[in-house]
Amino acid sequence: MSSLNTNTARVIDPVLSGIAQGYRHAQRVGHILFPAVDVMARGGRVIEFGRESFCNYKSRRAPGADAVCIQFGYEGKPFSLDQYSLDAPVPREHAEDAQTVPGIDLGKRAVNLVMDALTLTLEIEQAELALDPANYPEDNILALAGSTCWNSEAADPIMDIDEAKERVRTTCGVDPNRMVVSSAGFRALKNHPRITERFKYTTSESITAKMLAGLFELDELAVGKATYVDSDAPDAPFKEAWGNAAVLAYVPMQDAALEQPSFGYTYTLRGHPFVEPPRWEGGRRSWVYGVTYERKPVLTGIASGFLFQNIVDPA
């Protein structure tokens, strides 16, 4: 195979960009609450949603009469996309050991390494946005404590979630259909006596997230397993991206678009993430693959979400 050059780089660039755009990490669940939607500009105003999608419009029209005009959402807070970029080198020695040049395979490995890091940063941002109580109406927050925490046998998580769903429905007109729960919260739910009792005659297997979604009448329940460290220190403690919380929300199941009501979206510049043309760095003796990702997670219908705090008592 011939060595990588400017011409082959132009071919590899869109191929690797497709890999980056289709990248999925098993422990990333932020897209459950903030699906990606394309935007054409790096800034603008967030399209937020109120009750207009659920109005009974007087749409019957007499011949010659004016039609009622409706619109989706309204322009809310301004947004500005943030740009994130990381590079990953493919050393010449690795290419020689593989008896090839840094083409698609080694390039894909480099791109996946970068996307792993970039999507973790996005996951943390999405979690911080979803878990901030300042973003919710006061009645859409439930802070558990003591015997009401879901790892207490006295707690009733099924009732808690059912009442939260009803709160969202009466507030914004639609049932929440998705839930993200922290790893500790998921363990508490699947082992809770009130929940295991529901499944004891139907299965002897461990209770899964899919089974809990069915129990709670949700389209999807995802477990936030992402962890991270704030420094390079070898003894730096790992932190849970999704903390000790759970979020119920309404999010369209498919064909997400700006005009559809949703708890949130990740505004993503069209064509992103994309892979820069590979470049040779003589000092490193490496081909360097760079990925650029411009995006911004935003809340677009916070009334369609419900926040559970302190769901597991650490004591």
C-alpha cells in the first residue's frame, strides 16, 4: 500500500468523519435525554416549548375564512456552540509493526480514542445540566432522605416514579417516556423488595434496565455508569457523572428535530464531529488525527422533566 499523502488524506477524511459521527460508547447515556439535532449556525436562540403543542386549536374553517396560524416553540435563551478538539498520533513505529501505513484501520483506532474522550466530556456536561435543581420548577423535584431513599425497604420507588410521571403529565400534557438513573440508583431499584416481588413469578434472572422500563411504563430506562477524574494524579478519586440522582423526561423516540417538544437537545453543527485531514508531524514521527466537535446541550422543555435527588442513602 502506498504511503499516506494529501490525496489519500482527502479520501480518508470523510470516511473517518463518518466513523466519528456514528461513534457510540456503551456507557454514554446523555443522548437519552439530549438527542443530537443539527443546527446550521454556531449561535442563535434555543427553541423552547410550552403548552402550544397541546392546545385544542379551533382549526375548523369556513370557506373563505382565514386559517388559524400556529407556530412551534418560541425563541428562548441564546446559545453559542462550544468547540472541542483533540488529536491522537499514530506513531510510524506502530505502522511499521503492522506492516502497513496509517490508513483506515489505524486511523479508526485513533479516531475512536479521541471520540471516547470527547463524548465523556459531553456526557459530563449533559449530566450537570440535567441534575441541576435550579433548572426545574420546584414541584418537579423530589429530594429523598432516610427511609424514603430507594435502598431502604420502607421506600416505595414505584409510587415515587408513578407520582412523578403524573406531575409531568399534568404540567406539560405528556407522559415522560425516558429515565436516566445513576448506577447506585439502578442497583437499589433492581434489588428493592417491592420491585423483586413484581418479577418473582415471571423470571429467575437478574432484573434488567429493560425490565424496569416495562414496569415503570417507559420507552427506555438507561443507567448512568460514566465515571471520570478531575486530574492526572494517580490517586485522584473517580467521580460519578450522574451522581446520586435520577431524571424522568419526555424526549421524542425517533426523528428528533428542533420543532419537536423535548426535555432537551444537543445542538450540533451540521457535519460534526468531523476528522481533520491526517497530518505528518516530523518531530513526533507520527501521523496525527484530529477530531473537531462543535455542540451544545440545551434544555428546551424543562417542565417535561422530573429530578429525583439523593436516591440512595450512603449510610
